[in-house]
Amino acid sequence: MTDLDQLQTHHGTALIETIKETAGKFSLPDSDDKKPQKGKVVLISDTDDMSDFGSVFKCPVKVGQTVYYKNWSSEIFDLDGKDYVTVQFRHIIMSKKL
């Protein structure tokens, strides 16, 4: 059992494994974090994402999909040697099917 198997998401969030974009052999600089980030959806909460104004956001993706998202948080954490971030459904801006 890995640390990932014991996690659960809550309040309209998805757990996303980050994918670092590279330019050839070089990683792009940290200033590139202002652009939408790319990752793979690993876990999805059972509840919807609700804004302070009462807007409800349903999950737009499924586990396993590669997505682009706006990372408003610097809450990136390491599990089993991989980086993960939790993202609210409303901040998932684009997805593509695998």
C-alpha cells in the first residue's frame, strides 16, 4: 500500500500528479509557473466545488485524464517521489482524453 492509497480529496477538489514541461534536456524555469500547469488526475472528491457566491462546479474530468489547470496555490507535496497538487474543479481549465 502506498501513501497515495490512503488519501482522499474533499470539497470539490481533484488530486493531480504534476507534469513538468521540458524544453529538450532542460526544465523550464520556475517563472513558468504563471502559465497553466499540466498534470494527470489521480483522485476526485465526491462533493461538488461551491464558490462563496453559491455557484456549483461539477467535476469536468475523470481519473486518468491529463489536464491543464491554474495553480493558485503553492501547496505542492511529494508522495512516493512524485509531486502532487490539489486543485478545485473550477480551476481545471482544459482537459484532453487519453
